[in-house]
Amino acid sequence: PFYDAPHARAPLRVFRGGLMLACATPLCCAIFEQKASIAVKNTELSIQEKVRSLANPPELLYYNKGL
């Protein structure tokens, strides 16, 4: 059979892996929230200084977590 051929195993594994990634990546992006928030007091000091220099500084910052 075709599946027992040693030269066909590697391409089939690569294809299966690629297919799984092609399906799983959009699904995970849809399941897990992309936006997150962080308190200003939990950020780096340079960011805290920039936020505090604003006229009306927020207590929470929002960011995109990305992939």
C-alpha cells in the first residue's frame, strides 16, 4: 500500500501537521481573547512615568496580546 512506502511517510506527516496548524490556529484565535488589560502600577517604570504625565491618567491599560 501507499502508506507503507518509506518515501511517502515524511510528506504525509508534514501535510498532516500543516493541516492541523491551518485548522487549529484560527480556532485558538477565536477562542482566546486577544485584548488584555493591565494595571498601570504593574507596568515598567518608564511606562508608568509616561502615563502619569498625561492630563487624565488611566488606571488600566489595554493591549493586543497577538498570536
